[in-house]
Amino acid sequence: MIVTTSWYLVLGALLFIIGGVGLLVRRNPLIMLMCVELMLNGVNLSFVAFSKALGDIGGQTVVFFVLVVAAAEVVVGLGLIVAILRRAPGSTADDLSVLKG
Amino acid sequence: MEALLAFTRPPLDWHALAPELTLLAVGTILTLVDIIWDEKSKQVMPTLAGVGLLAGLVPILTLALDGTDRAMFGGAYMVDDFALVMKALFLIVGYIIVLMSVDYIRDGDYYENEYYTLMLTSLLGMLMMASSRDLISVFVALELLSIPAYMMAAWRKGGRRSNEAGLKYYLMGVFASAIMLYGMSLIYGLTGSTSFSSIASAMALNDGVTAMSILGVLFVLIGFAFKVSAVPFHNWAPDTYEGAPTPVTAFLAVASKAAGMVALIQLVFVAFDNHEVIQPFFWLIAALTMTVGNLIALRQTNIVRLLAYSGIAQGGFMLVPFAVAGQASERALQAIVIYLIIYAFMNLGAFSVVLAVSRKTRSGELESFGGLFQYAPGLAVAMTIFLAALAGIPPAGGWFAKFGLFRALLDAGGAWAATLGVVVAINTVIAFAYYARVLGQMWFQPIHEGDERPIKLTSALGSALVIALVATMAFGILPGLVGHFGEVAVLSTLGR
């Protein structure tokens, strides 16, 4: 059995979908954050697979940028979650519903 | 090791980067001043930030006088006339928002110093966005402008509403950027390049629409549709706008939305030129955004929320020309740029009035505007002008923006453009209904809680109001002023 590029692409798409569905379904802010990471890693995998198939280094460069930026995003996200949990321990996304209309 | 040593820095055009470098330098100085002076620094922060933003305009002027297009990093970073027009807009908007923020932030109990650093960083991302002509630089610029904005939305750390606003904005923002990135990976796989010009030429060669290209283009566009809060990707906007501090709301509603539009312009008119999926997509979300935004705005009782939904609907108007990007590309691009510029000033003006009034009434409800004309006639007249501009009534600026839309639609012709024109016309009428409700409160209702004390306008907020007012009226009476910028942008983007 030969593992071709499309296997990696399918895996990347699956990771992306699992992350996306998880983000929409789960209600714990921390798990939602992990789901975003899963989506981004699906993206990374698909970039690397394309890059290898095309013989072009550009796609792998993108992955570096995505990794760095994702790290910065997580820092901010964790900061927000800490700020919320400090005030109301055990909050879920459903508890955040002061604003509506 | 040899490969590492062999690295040479790509040539940098320092003059072209001067506006960004100015912002970066001022942001760094702000942080240093904060560390060194501590208490005293509170006084100089806003002044320094404001001066820095104005200083950024100087290199933009010299670059505009010079007039040559400057490309860096193999065309990934372009400084052309379109970029300069948008950069100037971002800097001026940033300056007005600093003016609006000074007293609001100073009155709060929160440590104010990072606020300006974060705002300058976000603006730096917007300036980069105006120059980005590559998927990577677009992504980096988008994150550079979004990440500080998440923190600004959650500025009141102890406040429940502000926390909620920040987290909602954050989760929707990162979700959108993940979707956009996945689209980018598909486009990269299809075209083998990340630069806009190569993507355009590769897409022109690949005849036939494949599922992959449709998915790629759609995902990237959806990522930015979140940013410009287009329906059905708008859920975060009203909550975030209401919960965030009001100057931050103005920043998100104007600057952040403009940055998303700038990216969409480059993607639609340069990278995905004439892809089959673009026009139907924008037709649909423009019609939905206008209609849903306006209908929900009708039943709002909180003024900031009303402005939020009005902002969503205005964003819908801005998306209209994208739907005719193929048939009438020049007119469409011009209409979007003109709408962006006029919208920035009229919306900032409306937010300034809301800030001024809520400083006294401490309320965001619509009733707090009751009888405004009796004790603050100046503010009531200013608000009337801004709302008239938003509704598109001459001579206030907004009419010219709406006129541009119809001109683009007429130029395109055909049944689809005509139907969209009808949707725009209907929505203009609906929008007038809720703007009129605010007007009715100000002019005809009894004074809110019988409190007739006049409103003391601080000098900073007053200057913001005057700048917005002068610009709104000037664009309405002398539309040539803003029309010129539209033409310049068209020339440099489409090269025709």
C-alpha cells in the first residue's frame, strides 16, 4: 500500500473538520481553544502535503508563519479565559450570555 | 551552516516602509515611557500616540508625491497609490479614535497605558494589510490587526460584559482565520503559489471550475466575511460592539471593517479575478447583510447596538459592488473605496456623539437621547447630520457613497444587478426608519429623566466631532474630493 499525497490531504481535511465541529459543539472554552489548534494543524498538514507534491518550498514557509501566529493567538485566548474563570470559576460558553438581542 | 551564512537580506525600501516603521517606533516608545515614568506617563500617552499617528502621514505624503510603485519581497509587499490612500485613511481614523478615547479611558479605573500600544499595533497590521499582495502577508497582517483588537474588546478586565465581548470576538475571529487558512491551502495546492499575481495567472490557465477552486475561494472569502461582519457570519458583532468599551467599538466598526474590505478588494479584483463563484457569493451575502442588519436594527433599544446593526447593514452596502466586480470592475472598485472613506467619518461622528451623551447620562439606551436638542442643541444637530449621512440624505456625505453603488450597478446592467439595486433601494428606506427613531427621540421627546444639565464636551472629544463633521459635510458638498481618491485607487489596482 503506497501512501500518496491525497492521504495526507484527506487526513488534513479530517482534522480540520473535527476541529471545526468540536468548536461549534463543545462548550468548555479550553476545549474550544484546543479545537482551533486542531483546525490549524489540519491546515498545516495540507500545506505541507501540497508543498511536497508541488516541489515548492513556499507551502512549508506558510506553516512557520501559522505556527508562530497560532502561538500568539493562544496566549491571548488563555489570557481571556483566565480573566473570565477568575471572576466566575467553572464558566462555560453558555454562561456567557449577558449580551443578546 | 554555509547555507545559513549565504543568506542575504532582501533589499528593503526604507522610504516605502516609513509609515509602518513610524508606528512601530512610537508603539515601542509608548511601552518604554510606560515602564520608565509609570505614573507621570499617563498624561503623555494619548498625546504621544496622536502625534505618532499624524507623523505617519508625513511619509505617506512624500510617497504620494513621489508617485512610483514600490514592490518588496518579490511583490508580496506593494506600496502603490491604492495602499497609500488606505493607509492614510487608517492613520486618520486611528487619530480620531485616540481623540475619542482620551477621556473615556482616563475616567475608567483601569490601567490605561497599554491601550494605546495595542491600538497602534492593530493599526500597524492595518497598514500592512493595505500593502499585502500575498497570501502569507495577508494572513500575518490580519492576525497583527486582530490579536490586539481581541484584547481591546476585553479591556475592562473585571467587567462581565467586556469579558464576554472579548471572548466571543476571539473565538469567532480564530475560527474565521482557520477557515480562511484552509481555503488558502487549497488555493496554494491548486496554483502552486501564494502571490496574488501568480495565483491570478494560474487560475486563468486552469480552465474549468473545479470543486477545489470553488472551495478554496469560498473559504478565503468567508474568512474575511467574518471580519467585515457580513450576515450570516455576523453573530459576534452586536454582542462584541455592545460589551466592548465604546471607543473600541468605534475602532472595530470602522477601522477593522475597513481592513477586511481592503483585503477583499485585493482578493476579488487581483487574485481571484473573475472566478465564477465570486459574483453569486457576494450577491447573496450583500443582499442578506443589508436586509438582516436593517431589520434587526429596527427593534433595537440600545443606541450602541443600533449602531452595531446599522454598521452591519452599511457593510452590506459596501459588499454590493463586489457582486458586479466582473462587468463593471472600475466603477465597482471606485464605489467601494469611496463608500469606505465616507463611512469611516460619518460612523466615527455618530459614535463621538454617543460617547459625549453617555458621559453625562451614563446610559446606552435610546431613551437617554430624549430631548437632547433642548439642552445640547449642538450635539443634536451634529447627530442629525451624521444620521442623515448614514441614511444617504444630501447634502451630508453619505449620498455620494450610495450614488456610487447605483452607478456601479447601472454600469453592470442585467437582471441580477437590477434586482440588487432594488434591494439596496428598499434597504435605504428601512434604514431611514430607525435613524428617524433616534432623530425623533432627540428632537421631539421629553428630556431623559428631566435632567437638563448641559453636556460638557471635552476638548479631545470635541475635536474628534469637528473633524468627522467637517469631513462628512465636505464629502457631501464637494464629492470630487473623495471621488479623486477612488479614481487613484482604481488606476493602481486594476492598472487600466
